[in-house]
Amino acid sequence: MDQEDPEGFLRSLTADALQHARAGPRLLPASLSIQAVANAFVMLGLLSEQRAEQMLADHKAALERKGFPQAWGVTTGELTVRPGAHGYWEARAAGQEQLTEIPLSVTADRVHCPVSFADLLFTWIKVTPAGIRMRVHGTAAVPAGPARPGGIGLPQALAEVTVSDEWGRSYRLTPAGGVGASRPGDGGHVLTWDGEVVAEPEPHGTIHWLEFGCPSPDAPRRVLLSPPAAVTVGTTAPAWPTAAECYLAALAPMTRYSINEAELGPEDTAQIVATVADALIAVGALPAASTLLRDFPDGSTRAWQGLSCTDGAAAPISGRAPTLLMGAPSARRPGFRSTTPRP
């Protein structure tokens, strides 16, 4: 089945809804249906919050130009992306951890490395495709008097530590962020550091252990790195549900919705959920053969599962939006039936 562009689909949805808009109680569920699709697209990363918000604002303005009286969901600011979606999109825009930062192996072994003027304690080590990162805590007692040549700090302490792997590669340790502090001590002051360290250069191939050496009589400390757990790979469908299925499963149990003294009952909320399901299938986010469209894991049935894009109020308009939006006459075509998923 051909997939539609999320922005184009939402734009078509608002255009069809505007064309068939009628004043009356059906205007609120119609507006909330469009809003629900916009929220689903934003939360699933299919459409940016800014674009969705602009399209909802344009639809609200178009309804006002058609002369609709003030009604919740249209002219009082309620037709908008919900605050939760705002925060979620901001979190997505802030950046996700890149695949190169996913750990290949991690160890929480503690490695104590005394150097000439400080004590360093490495508390965990993470090996990723982009490199090796470590957590380190350091302390140094600095006596009063002339400053130490070259200064005293974490970079100087790390320079006295040697790190190598089983392939004979050596790594230099560089601070990658953290905090430092100073407090009074006996005859001077005490410096402390806590932060992350990067081992450079990037590793090549699988690393099974790292060996730490420091200028002390202790022998080098070897830390074993456990290999990652085996993961089944292939081209079959994943055993876990898609993000869209999880979203729809969380939305579907809604049977009533109240907003500023206006109340939507089970029929209205079922049609809203069906609209979201139809939209997610149209853009390819929700598998048309998803078992969620037939049965819930607990064996229960939801009211929206009985709606069909070829029956009654849920039939598609212009081959796109279900008529549950405005109750317009059906332009019938074969479409999504939640009780019998199409292939």
C-alpha cells in the first residue's frame, strides 16, 4: 500500500474537514480528531511540532473566516498541539544519543591509580564504536608554597596513567567534562575532580581487556570487558510492537473526554481514535496487519475497533480523511477496517 507524506496527509485532513464543516455539536469532535492526528505525528517524530502547530493555527483561522461562533476546540485557543507534545518535541530536537555512542561493552570494575601528586579512581569504562569513555574521581593534596611546574590538575594527573589493550595499542586520556573543587587542607588545600574521560585514539576491532599502569610499585591492573550479548538479526518482523502501536494502545482506552463543560462520549472518542489509527496506517507508521487493530492483548474489544473507513460515519472523504470528522456523505472506496486489516 502506498504511503502518504505526514504533512500532506494532515493538510488534506484539515482541507476536507473545512469543506464539510457544519456548525453544531459535531464541530468539537471534528476539531479534536484533527488535533489528535497532529499530536500523534509529533509524538512519533513524523512531523515537527512547529509545522503541526502552524497547520492547526491555519485551520483554526480558516474556520473563523467561515463565520463559526466561538466554540471550544475552534476559536478559544484549544485547537493546538498539547503541552506534552511540545515538551517531547523539544527533547527530540535537543538531540538523541548517536548510534556511535551505544555501548558495545561496559564494566563497572573500579581501578585505583595513584600518581605522583594525586589519587585517581576510575569507576566505570564504556567501549563504543566512537571510542572509550571512562568515569574518574580524583583528589590531590596541594601544599602551600610555590606552584608546581606545569600546574596541578586532572590533565596533568591523567598524563601519568598508561592505558593499553590486548592488541598493543596505547591510549591517551583526555578530560571530557566534569566538575572540580578546592577545599582547605592541612597546610594547603585539597583539589577534587569528578567527570568523564575519553581514551584516544578510537579503538579498532573488538577489545577484550584494558590494562592500566601508573607510577606506583603496584603491577598494572587489567580490566576485563565482557562481550555484548548476542542479538538475533534478520529481515523478519520484530517481536516487539512499533512505536505507533504503543501510542495507539495508550490512546485507545479513552472513552470519555471533557473540556470546559463540553463532554465527548464513547462514540465521539472512538471515532477520534479511529481517525488516528487511519492516519498512522496511511503514512506507514502503523502496520495494517497489526493485531492491535483486531484484539487487545487482554482479549478485550474497544469501541473504535468496530469503526471502518467504508462504513457510515467513518468512511473516507476524497480517498483520505474519514467522514467521522464532519459527518459528511461518504465517498466510498475500499479502505481500512479495523476488524479486518487489509494486507
